[in-house]
Amino acid sequence: MNWNLVGRCGVRYTLVYAGLTVALTYIITQSGMVLLCLFGLGLVALLFALGGTGTVRMGTAMTNADSMGISSTIVDPADTQTKAMDGDIKVLFYGIGVLGFAAVALVLFG
């Protein structure tokens, strides 16, 4: 797993984009109800991203097999190629951020 890419996307979507969304929305509306709606939106985005497609990558299956003591030399070529972060992971990070920032804003300002 490319932890550098996960970290960059986590910071970008969780802290920057979600934080700006909640902050600008609250500054513009000054409404606790809108913050509650943003909390719901973050929860929906989080549940949508976690719903997934049900597919399992071979690299994930092999990692799980290795953790159980079953080793193999099979490698999924897609796991060794660099690529951009998938869209559902971006939605996951954004949903976590909106959910968290909206909850904090509700406690502080709502």
C-alpha cells in the first residue's frame, strides 16, 4: 500500500476540502440546521464509500493469506503499478472529514 498517497489524500480531502466545506457553509448560513444536514451528508458519504462493490483485489487476499501463515509467490500486477487514489477512497476521506468537522461545529456553534 502506498502510505504516502493515502496520507496526501487523507490530508487533502479530510482536512482541507471537508474543513473548508463546513467552515464556508457555516460562515455563509450561520445555521445549526445546516450543520446538522452537513453531518448527515458526511454520514451518507461515509456509508456510500464503505458500501463498496464487493470485489477483492488479489493483493489484499494474498496479504490476508500471508498474515495467516500461508505464503505464496502470486502477485497481482495491479498492486505494483502506481496509480491515483480511487474515487471511493476520496469520498471516504471527504465523508470522514465532513462528519467530523460538522460534529465539532455543532458542538461549538450549534
